[in-house]
Amino acid sequence: MLSLLKKVFGISPSVDVHDWLQRGAIIVDVRTREEFQSGHIKGSMNIPLNSLPGSLAKTKKDQLILTCCASGMRSSSAKHVLKSKGFEHVHNAGSWHSLKKYSK
């Protein structure tokens, strides 16, 4: 049951978020522009989920990417989109609030 939930929500094996950020990972926040403007992590990229497929040129396929949104649902979808397009190093980091503790 747990593995089914992990698959449905796009939860991948745990990564060390701090380590990924130290190694140059980018944070792709897939919330709407309005949500992003109301608060976000400094330095994160705002690419709303509905425009992600047309915005893939903004990132490199070998880039470490942490996806985030309000709750983790859209970031899960974003992870699946990126993986299906050949991006290898993508982790659903969940809520942007959960990433705040790692950002400076």
C-alpha cells in the first residue's frame, strides 16, 4: 500500500535537499504566478505547471531539480513531466514552505 501511495504522489527515495542545493540544484516552483508573487523562496524559478512543457528549455536535462508547489501535488505532476522528457535528476520536494529551512 505504501509503495502505491508513493507512486501516486510521486514520492521518490529521500534525497538530501541541503546537499542538492549545495551542489547547485534549482528549485522549480510550479504554482501560479499569483501564488508565487504572494511568497516564494529567493532564487527559485516560477514555471507554472500548465506552462512547464513549453518552458523546458529554461533548464538542462542534467541539472539537479527540486520541484515544489503549495502542497506537493502539482510538484509531483511536474516531476513526472520532467522525467518523461528525459530529465534525470528530479525530486518532488513538496511544499515550498518545507524548503524554506534549506534556503538562505
